Amino acid sequence: MNFGVSLQSHIQNSWKHTVLAEQMGFTNVWFVDTQMLASDVYACMTLAAEHTNTIQLGTAVAVAGTRIPPVIAHSIATVNQMAPGRVILGLGTGHTAWRAMGMPPVRLDTFRHTIEVCRKLLRGEAVEYHERGRQSQICFLDREHGYVNLDDPVPIYLAASYPKALALAGELGDGLITVSTLSPDALTATLAKAAKGRQPASVQHADWPVVTVGVSCVLRPGEALDSPRVLTRVGPRIAVGLHYAYEVVRQGKSAPAYFQPFLTPQYAAYLDARWEEIHVTHSRFLHPGEEQFITPDAIRAMSLTGTREEVIERLKQLEAEGLTQMVISPPWGYVEESIVEFAQEIIAQY
């Protein structure tokens, strides 16, 4: 099992948190790409590359459509010049990044084209690129003078939640990124949907990286699941998932099954009054009064919270079902504390 940290990209702080994560034994740091809420993801990754030596650096996730595919490939290849062989391009259709602008995520056909263009460009190949009703063959024009690094491979991991997107991830992804897939049953079902995209479908990726971005808190002796400390540490990340489910329901669709028990009518009514600003808090803090909806059952189901032994046991169950990397997503003000706690209590004992 590998272990990572997801950071809300911050130009002054993220590189420092990456240095700490490397020192504490994490294998990966993932940087959020949300243009209306955070610093530029590639600028933050470049600073982290400059100050670290071994830790893997990835986007979790770069958002299709907010940059055209050649720019995405160019940006990640530039970071790869700074951290050769330590870079992963995580790609997704966009939830917060697009919805914070009042727009839906990109369509799957646009997502597919983004993946295909980025993959070929990062391999140093020419590719047919479609833009504004036109088609052109493009490639990087200067590989000899250190502008970008295409010699060290850049894997492309795909973020997906729904069946069609999961099948696309199974077809085209070098790895899969999921959000808070923390039960063995949910993970098994997720991987089964991804497997449908493989040709033939019966072929399994024995070494296919599977990442879930969630949150964790190790309970102190006698501490309850709903203690103020636990709620502060895990509540903001749980709320991100529930906000996503809420917006899916607003579109007339069914929320993913593991969110449904916690998106109560009362919580939906609470969010109705705030839906234009719900993204402002993502992965950082809770809205005033929102803590009442982050119940012990929600904390148990949507985070890795428990004693050291309980957290390790859950991780081993997930690993047995195919999870290869657990990523924690600490909220503002608790990043260093979360990194050190998880490293000492979980990574060192795993």
C-alpha cells in the first residue's frame, strides 16, 4: 500500500507540506486543480518539485476543459522536467472546478479527446487535435532544449465515479482515482465497472494503480467519533462528497449509493439556501451549522476514523480488494498535524 496527501494548491504553503510529507514517509502528494478557489496547480507542483527528491507529484485532478489538452500536456511535461519520472497526470471531468463557475463538468466525449491528445503528446507523438470545429495534427516542436521532458513517462490516472466514466477509465487509464471509496464492497463494485472498459473485459490489471482520496483521523484514548477534534479534521472532506451528491440530485439524477443515507431531506434543505456558495468551503472547513449533518455514521462510513488498529484493519481489507494507495485530504489549519499523525500512527505501523 502506498500513502499520499491531497493538498488544496497554495503557492506559499503546498511545497512546504510536500517536503514534510516526503520526510514523513508518504509516497505521493496530489494537488487540487480548482481555478476559482486555489493557486495554480502547476506552479505549486513546480515549487514542490524544486524542494523534494523522491516523492511522486500528481494532479488530483487536472480538469478537462478548463485548459485545452495541449496546454495540460505542456504544463505537466514542464513539471516533469523539474522532477523527472516523479510526475503523474490525474485527469477528471471536473466537479468543483466547473460547478464553482455555475457550469456542469465536461461531456465524456470531450474527456476522451483530452485523454487521447495528452497521452500521445506526452509520448512524443503527433496527434489529431480537434478545436473550434477544426482539426489539425500537432506535436511538441522543440524537445531538445529542456523546455519539457517527454523522455521520462508521465502516467495518466483517470478520476471517475459513474459507470460510463469508470469504463472509460478502465479503457484508457494507467490508473484510477476515486473519492472516499472506503468500503470493500464499494471498491469491488467500482472496479467491476472499470473492468467493463477493458478489451477483453475479462482481462484484469494485476498491477493497475487504484487511488482513493479521502480523510483519516486516529482516535485518541476515550475519544468519540463525533468529538470536536474529529469533526474539524474529517468533516470538511465528508462535506465535499455530500455536496457532490446534493448537486447530482439537483440535476434529477440519483446520488451514488454510499452517499444516499447521509443526504437527508433536512441536509438538502440546508444546502438549498447555500447552493451558490457551497464550493467555497471545499476540503477546508464546514459552513456554519453544517456540523449537525456530519453524524457519527457518516464519519464511520466516509472517512478512515477509528483507533490505530481499526484504521489499519480497514486499510488491509481495502488493499485485499485492489486499493493500492490511500490519500488523506486534510483541511486548512490541520495539514501538518494530519500528515504527522497519519505517518506515525498508520504508515509506520502498517
